[in-house]
Amino acid sequence: MNWYEEWFRKEYLLIYPHRNEAEAVTQVEFIRKHISLPENAKVLDLCCGCGRHSIEIKKLGYDVIGTDLSEELLDIASSTASKNELDIKFFRCDMREMLYENYFDLVVQFFTSFGYFEDDYENQRVLIAISKALKPGGKFLIDYMNPYYVIKNLVKRDEKDIANGAHLIQERWVDESKKRVNKTITLVKEGKESVYSESVRMYSLQEMEDMLSASGLSLTEVYGDFSGTGYSKDSPRMILLGKSKG
């Protein structure tokens, strides 16, 4: 089983408690400020996880669809949307496949949900799928890691107690030959130890721009964080904005 098929379950939410509704509000406000959309725009939240961005985007009045591979996280997303009386459709879908063509005004992909696959072309298939999903001139936002920042600030190991009496150990390393950043996650809960992993391809800005262009997408702006600061090698994020070449 691939790491991303095994990892994105309820335990995942214990590890990233800061990836919460408050953060989603800030990031969706960034969309409102930096991306002009028509009234009643159709928005795809690709790799939506537990749906926190989908919910905040829906509150802006847009027609939102969320897709993800994790059934557990999609169940949480559907339940939360129902509790908030929000009509959002959630579907299980591989990010390389697309249920819609020429349909969306905006596709968003948050929290480095890109670069999972070992083969570069399989990662590019994600961009091709985004391109196909967008209307001509439709827009995208890809929130991706900044590889320079990751390498410079890599914490090789940390250990701490987290929610629900669980204990967490995280070990990180960079595989320079494969240009991937890797992490082993050991979660000890109620005396039971579970081990998960993460592995993400680190693409430079130039590599991303080339892949986007080859996929029918045009990069128009790059930001370094969600406050709207310009991108540099010291930026914590690489937030890519652009549109379908149409």
C-alpha cells in the first residue's frame, strides 16, 4: 500500500492540529483578496481532506465540490458540512483523475498535496487533471512547500505528547538523489505503536512553472505565505496562482 493511502485517516488529524478552521479562514481570505471570481463560481477543493477549506469557500457563496482519496476524511467533511447546513458535494477520487472537464472557475489544492508520486509524470498528471477540470481561463491555487526553506529548516527529529494521551515521534530526512523529503511518524496511543510515513517530491519554482506550462496552465503569481508576501528562497511556502491557457 502506498504511504498516502495508509496515512490520511483520523490519526493524521492528531498530528496536524494547527491545520484547523482558523487557518482555513485565513487561507480562504487570501483567495478572496487575490483571486477574482464570478458570482456563483464553481470551485474544486482538490485533496480536500476533512473539508475545512471547502466549508469556508462555500460560506463565500460559491458552488463547491471537494475530492479526496481518504474515505475517513471525506466522511468527516460531509458530516461537518451537514452540521453547518452547507450543501457541498464530496467525492472519493484520485487526484490524477478528474470527474469533470471544463467545469470549474477555480481549483485549489492546499497544504502540499502535490508531489506524492515517485514518477515525475504521475505528478504532472495531477496538473493535467487540473487543466482539464478548469473552464478556459479558469484559475488555480496550489499551496506547495518551498524546498529551499524545507532543507534549511529541517528538524531531523522531535518527540512530544499530543492530544488524547498519545505520544508522537517524528523523524525527517532529505533524499537528495530522488529530491524527496521524507518523514517517519511513530504514534503511541493506549500502549499501541503505529508507524506511518510521508514522502514528497521537492520541485523548484522553475520545475513547477515548466510542468504547469506543459500541462496547459499558466503561472501568473507566486507568494511566499498567506499574508501575501512575495516568494523568495527564505519563504515558508510556495503559493502558485495562475490560470488555464484555455
